[in-house]
Amino acid sequence: MSEKIVQNWITLAEYDLKTAEAMLQAERYLYVAFTCQQAMEKLLKALFVKEKDQTPPYTHNLLRLTDTLTIAAELDEEKNRFLETLNSYYIESRYTEEMSELSEMLHRENAQSIFSTTQELFTWLRDQI
């Protein structure tokens, strides 16, 4: 696989992280969490391509992705719990009751926390690539 594919995943991940920031400003808190999950997924897939020289698995599960990577040993319990939390914000269908339930659980404070923690983990992960 080429460096071009890795860079494409990184570009997509960066776009999603910027979208999360815009959603925070727009007070669209569910989409903050969702795009943070998407940003991490794409960055992990960039690392997968870099390490394995293969197409990444078709999964949205962040923990499943990290388990295949060398960084798995470096992720402490707190980071793993955070990735598990982000997993819960992946929205398979944006037209379900689940979306309403997730929206009710989010407010500015925890959306800001999700965004900030994602930024920190994103920066660390980006440095691994």
C-alpha cells in the first residue's frame, strides 16, 4: 500500500476532527461525539495501513482496530475506556430512536470533554504514524 493511502486516511480523520469542533460550536453535541469517533477510526485505519501494508478491516469498533496494532500495548485502561465510550457514539443509522436517546445523554460539558480527549489522543496517535 502506498503512503498516499495512509495520507488519505489522515486527511479524512483531520476533516472529521475539524467537523467535531464545528459541531461543538453549533451545539450539535451528538455529532461532536459521532465525528470524534469517526476521526479516531480513520486515524487508526491510517496506522493499520502504515503498519500492515493492507486494507484495514471493515469495522467501526475502535478497540478491535487497536488490538491489531503495535500501539495496543501502549494504551492504558483510561485510553481503552475512552475508545470504548467513543464506540458507543458510532451511529449506524441516523434515523432511529437510538439517536434520540444518545442526544439526550449529551450536553455541552461532556461533548467538550469528548472533543478535548479526542484531540489529545488524536495528536498522540498522529505522532505514531
